[in-house]
Amino acid sequence: ETGVTQTPRHLVMGMTNKKSLKCEQHLGHNAMYWYKQSAKKPLELMFVYSLEERVENNSVPSRFSPECPNSSHLFLHLHTLQPEDSALYLCASSQEAGTEAFFGQGTRLTVV
Amino acid sequence: AQSVTQLGSHVSVSEGALVLLRCNYSSSVPPYLFWYVQYPNQGLQLLLKYTSAATLVKGINGFEAEFKKSETSFHLTKPSAHMSDAAEYFCAVTRTGTYKYIFGTGTRLKVLA
């Protein structure tokens, strides 16, 4: 495996479910990101981790909970989501601040 | 503060014609600029980057971009469009020492046969 891998690629969940998105990077990078991409909106930065420490948290609702157990893995735990949370969730990594970010394929989340 | 503006949410070109996608940025410090491409239901793929070296940057798939400080622009071009270039293109800006990348709203490129 190379690059940034996200699983699952598609997820449908009810508003009362709990699920997790997984991201793994094989690039040896130090920083990992979660972005939300909704139709007709710019990419929204949700969380950033650098060397497993959270360095950015952009006023994201508490129903989204990130976890970074090591520099290669990043999770996004989801619970009691709303239909407006349906979107493409993108994981990315970069070597350090200010360098280019490499993105995974994304998880298409639908909340019903 | 930094910002990015992409002029034209949709651009159509004929196959073989010049592709020009516009990006203007605002930054109070020297910027790092990127162009990404996104195919349907895929992630973003880096096309090229400017990080204060050469002002004309060559990327993958025959794309290039020129950094023009006086015009605060970083437009993306390709001499001859191919059907496979149909996708959405995003311009992004950041700077050294920050994890915040500011993305434009994207330009959807359509290539006509």
C-alpha cells in the first residue's frame, strides 16, 4: 500500500448509530488531517494532528471525535450524526506545516 | 490572513484547445500555492506546487502554472485539453509554519469532443 488509504469508501448510518472512519498513511509524514467536503462549499478543515498531538480543531461539533494513536493512523469517530453531516470526508497527510498535503480517496458518508 | 479566489465555477473547452483555470490569492506573507485535481468520488490529487523557487511550475499530465506576484495570480494552463482532463480543479494557499490550507471553491472543467 502506498499513499493515504481511507476505509470504508462508503458508509450509510442512522442518526443513532456509532461508526468510525479510518485513515492510514504510508508516506512517513508527521501531520494528518480530516477535511469535510460538502456540495457547493469549500473544503472545511476539521482537525489536524502533528506527531499525534492535536494542533487544530476548527469548531467541529462534539459528535465528531478524532483519534490519532500514532503518526500513521487517524480515526474519526461518529455518533448521533445529523443528515447535514452527509458529505465526503477526506483524510490527508503532509510532511510538516506548509508542505503539500496528500489526500486519501475519501469516505462518502450518508446519514439517514 | 490568506484567501483564494477561483474565477469561474464551470469552464468548458473543446478537446485540443487551451485550458486556462484562474486562481488569485491574497496573502500578507510569501505564499505556498498548489493546484489539485479531483475526479468524481475521489480524493484530491496534487497537480503542482509553488514554494518560492521557479515562478513557472510544471506539473503532472501536461499542466503548468505561473506565479505572478504583481497580479497575485497562479493560473493553471494546459496547451491542449484531453477528454481525461474533465474533473474539478482546486487552487490552495498556505504558508510556512501553518497547518491551515485555504482552498478555493473549485472549477469544474468540461471537455467537449
